[in-house]
Amino acid sequence: MIAWLLWLPRNADVAKAAADEVARMDKRPSLSGGAIRLRELLLQLIDGAGLPKYGRA
């Protein structure tokens, strides 16, 4: 998660970037344990920003 945050451009909309990443992850047929946890963290970030939740549960 830290590496992902550091990768973002300085003025990035972090919640939007998180939503984009979740959408990208949801295109994969399956996720490993670490990726599932990362997705959960990204969804928490989206939820905290008040963006609508979407994608796999």
C-alpha cells in the first residue's frame, strides 16, 4: 500500500486512483491473499472519501 501511495503523482486524487486500481484488479479472474487485502484497504480509502463502492465484494 505504501509503494502504491508513493507511486501516485503529487497532486493525484487518491480516492479516484484507488477506485481505478480496484476496477483494474476486478478485471482479473482471481486475486491472491495479499491482493485481496490490498483491495480491501483501497475500498476503505474509497469509502472514507465518500465515493460509491463498486466491484466484487
